[in-house]
Amino acid sequence: MKHLLLSTAGAVIALSLPALAHADEPGWYLRGNLGYGTHTDIDIVGDVMGDVESEGNATGSVGVGYDFGDNWRLELDAAQLFTNLGAVSQFPNSSAKLETKTGFLNAIYDFSGFGSWEPYVGAGVGIVRGNATVTAHDFPSGSLGQAGVVNVSTPVCSGVACSFKDGDTGLGWQLLAGLGYAISDNLTWDTHYRYLNSNNLDFDGSVAASLGAVSAGAMSYEDVGAHSVMTGFRYKFGAKAKPVMAAPVVEAAPSFYTCWNGDQVMNASECPPQVAPEPVRTVQCWDGSIVTDAAQCPVQPTYTCPDGTLVFDQNQCIATRSSVTIGELCGQEYRSETIYYEFNKARSAETQAKIDRILDIGQFCNVDSISVVGHTDTVGSAAYNQRLSERRAQDARDELVRDGVDAAKISSSGAGETQLFVQTADGVKEDLNRRTEVLIRLSSTGGSFIPSN
């Protein structure tokens, strides 16, 4: 039943973890946990034969690790568990105990998007040191030299008496599933379940075949494992404190009086005298709508022709000049766009629309070259921001290639947090600094515009 409860607790934690990601500050941390653990059922083979079932006991672990700031942690972990295994195969005059000490290197992935809560999963490999104490004999008095000797050996011992007190070291692995709660920027309450597997452990001892005849013996614990649930704390060094924003001071707005003509004054006596309204006059707008003021007409869309002139109909572009070469229009012309990104994102919902808009001129001119430069704000390490800016530049570059631009004409790079649009202190989120700048240089196609009749 104890094994079932521990396994169920671990499974519930693991199955409740959605895969989300977050950004955090890198840094070293220390961890300490205490809890309850039990070894799995173990088969004993060799000069002692049988099976044992572990009782639960207190367990603990300590760890030192490094948080890389991008959901991943790497940790050195040491743990200890001692349990009484009881009688071997329930036979009297037999007992078994086991202590395991482990040293593991764990890789841990933290999930984000839960506020102060931080679920995680992990796995580790390392060394398992097992210390075993096993005795089995057929002397009811418990001593070889006293009366009452039974000459039939115990069912679990290959001789009259078996005694083992030895240790063995082997390789092992473990799985972890846990949940942290951020008490502060540095301190996290950490609770986790772990399953340990160390395969087989071999031990040496002695076997008494008869009175006075003692020989060396050997036995093994097969399929040694353990379940543990522990809670404790994790302290991270050097975590940046979150800035406390002062509440804005709101001054009481003065009380105004609205006059008949919409003017706002302090007193009604300041309103201008009311005059009779003029007759209502209507104006027909360019789209056929009727308004009382020409300023109310919707803005008529305009188009920029390749030669820089503005027209109300794109078909009028050809008629704007009698003979203009594309080289004159496009030889020195540049087009640029800025794509903005959400915090810690390498893709933007604006990318496709802005790339399509900057490439509209391609119907008149050839693309000579395109420069794409990604930028970030100052939150996070400089190395992390450099990689993020390169991924943002790659986002725009990939969209240009999908739109048919020759990849050889595109230069792509990241500037990290070195070229801020808005100068801020380190660790400040700024929307205008999270951007990718696209500069396109156009060249002539060699054709010319023919005026319409």
C-alpha cells in the first residue's frame, strides 16, 4: 500500500504539467529536502535466498545546481535512505536491513505560466552505495556455543548460520517530478517525488556449515529501488529583485461647466451668448456620402507611384509622367519596416503583413539587397539576448525567402541589447526595444512606363 501511494503521488504530479516555457535569470542555487521513503520489494539470491519488503523511514537530500534561465537546470544531488527490511521470506531468526546513499547528476526542466507556482520534471544518473546487514541462523538461542542447536539449516540460509555486513557500489538512475512555489525572488519552497533504480548490489559475508566450520559467503540484492516524497527549500544566489512601481499621483480634476456650444468654462456666466443656428448645408463626399461639413468626409485613400507622386487611383501612376525609366525611380530608393515582438518571443504576428508591405514595390523594381537586424530589451543576460535577437532576425529573413526573395541578397544579424531604441537601465522591459529592422534597397528592372492614351 505504501508503494502504491508513493507511485500515485508521483504520477499525479507528472500528469498535471502542461508544456509551457518561460524566461528567468541564470544563477547558482542550493537545495535541501526532508521526507519519507521506502525501498522497493527486493529478492535476495546467493547463500541467503528469499524476499523482503521494506518498511518506510525518514529520508533526505541536498543539492547544488545552476539555473540556465531558459527553463533548464543542472544539479548535483546527494540523498540517503535507511530501511528495515524485516525477516527474510518471513522466516524467524532472520533479518535484513539496507542503507542506500546516492550521488547523481540531474537534468531538470521547469514549466512556466503558473504565476508563483513552478512545476518541474527531471532525470538523473550517478552512483549508488548500498550497505546491507543480513543474518539468518537455526539457533533458537541466538548463539553457536549454547545448547538447543537445531541441526537442520534454515530455509533461507545455505548453511547453519549466515552473516553479512558489507557494502557495494554501482551505477543507478532516477526520475523526478516536483512543484516549487516562489516565496521570494531568491527562495523557493520545493516539494518533489523521486524514483530510484540501482539494479543489483552484491555483498560478501560468512556461512557456518557446521559448528566451527565457517566459510566465505556471497549474496545479492536484486532489483534495488526506492520511492521517496520530500519537501524543503531552494535558495538561488544573485536573483534580481523585481522593481517596485510607485503608484502614480492622481490630482483631482477641476470642475467645468459645458456651454451650449460645447465650450467648457469654470462658471456658466462665462459662456458666449447663444445665437440662432445657421441653415444646415450639406456636402457630397468623394464616395457619395452626404455630410454637413467637408471635414467629416472619410479620408480618400491615396497611392504612392514609383516616381514618388501621390494619386487617388493606382491606375493613374502610369499617366503621371510621359517617360520615366525604372532606374530613375528605383536606383537609389530604400524601403524600411520595423517589426515588434512580445516579451521573450522570437516570432511576431506582424512579420508577414510588414514583409508583404515592404515588398509591394517589387512589382516595379528589382530587390538589390536586404539588411535584417534583430534587437532585444535589457531583460536577461547579454548572451541570451544576443541569441534571441538572432532568432528574431531569422524570423524576418525566413518570411522574405517565403515571399520569393533570393536568400543570397539577404544579410541577417542580431544586435542583442547593444542598440537600444529607448535607452533603459538593465533588466527593464521596453516594447520599442524588442524589434527587427528590415532595410531594402531597390534597383531598376530596366523597363520604362508607357503613358496611357
